[in-house]
Amino acid sequence: MDLIHTNVPKHFQYATLSHRWDEEVEPSLRDIEGHPIYGMSAKGGFGKLQAFCRVALEWGYLWAWSDTCCIDKHSSAEVQETIGSMFAWYQQSALTIIYLADVSDTGSFECSEWFKRGWTLQELLAPESILFYTKNWSLYKNLASSNHKTDVAVLEELEVATGIESRFLSKFSPGMDHARSRLQWASLRRTTRPEDIGYSLFGIFNLHLPVLYGESAEKALGRLLGEIISQSGDVSVLDWVGEPSPFHSCFPA
């Protein structure tokens, strides 16, 4: 039984992909369903998916998960469930491979667009193990490490790029602690869909709220802030100056 409990879970460990969606076509579930990955065209996002699968296999993983093609976006129920469990997918992964399409082999990742996107915040915080790869699928700065979260030099760069203290980067727990700081980490990030700026933070605060695509960003954030205050009692998130939100005058625009 000890051998079973030790070896069977190892067989089902999986790697996740974190990346910035670009203007090229990203493969969907229906694009790849029933087709061998390596037998498909390598154009656009399909080439990225193939490279991710190769890297995952090189690290010894037989299973790989990518948000573009592991979610049926035609099913509103599945989209709702997936957004609610996205943090857990990354948190439970054995390794998250972060692909920086705009960073050269000799460049620094500090200016990468990946650090300016909303969804990638939880993809950075949730996993225990991450590895950064450059646009040519080389390990960042050729660092001989199996986990960049344990690399002191990378952590120092991450602090500068994200404004997040290394103690949160190396070990993060979802919840209401340091609510104001968590909101500040996300404050300079953007999402393609306005509502996602609120939805992308659900996992970081360990909240499960309805996903209502079509509502405004103000309403999505307003519902999030209201729930944070209700559950935590932390009113420091109301300490702001400037224009009030049309959702509620207590919240910032």
C-alpha cells in the first residue's frame, strides 16, 4: 500500500502552462479533441502548445494542462466552474511552465507583458514550482534550477517586476490576509475582458462568486470588494482618494 500511495500519484502529476494570449489563433478544446498534438500545424498558438508539451515531457510529466484547450468555452457551466477552480489547477500542479514570448534568451523578464496581465497573477502565486522559458523555449538565463521560486536571484527580479515580497512569491496561501496588498498587486494589471479584472482575483482571495460575463468591470470589482469586506471585516480597502465608482460611492472608480 505504501508503494501504491507513493507511485500512483506520481504517475498522474501534471504540468500547467502559463502564458500571454496573443493575437494569433490559440487552440481550443474543439481544435485538438481527437487529434494528436504533434500531428497538427505548428502555426501560431499550436506551435506554442506543442513546445509546452515537449518541455513537460522532458521534465518527466505524462500529463499537461493548458487553459486554451482544456476548457470547453462553449459551455457556460464549464466556464463558471473552471474560473472558480483555476487557482486550484495551478496550485495542484507539479510544475507550472511560464512562457515569455517577448523575452529573448539574453534579455530580462522585468519588461515582459506577462507581468501586466490580470490572469497571470494567480498563475504566478498559486504553484509551488515554476520555471520561466524565453521566446525560443530556453530556460530563463540558462539557470540550472528545477524551481525558479527557490532561486534567490530570480526571486529578487520577481520582487522588482511585481512589487510582491518574496515571502508571498515563494509560499502563497489564498485568503483574506493582507487584502489591501493583494489588491495593490493586481492594480496595474489589465485583462482583455473588463469583467475578468474581478474574476481573475477570485482564487487569490479564495472566493466563489457568480461569473456574469456582460456585467461591467465596476460591478465585477464591486461584488469582489463587497465580499472581501463582508468576510474579512478589513475596511482598509476603502482607504482611497479620487473618483468614486458608479457601482457604489464607497469604492474607487
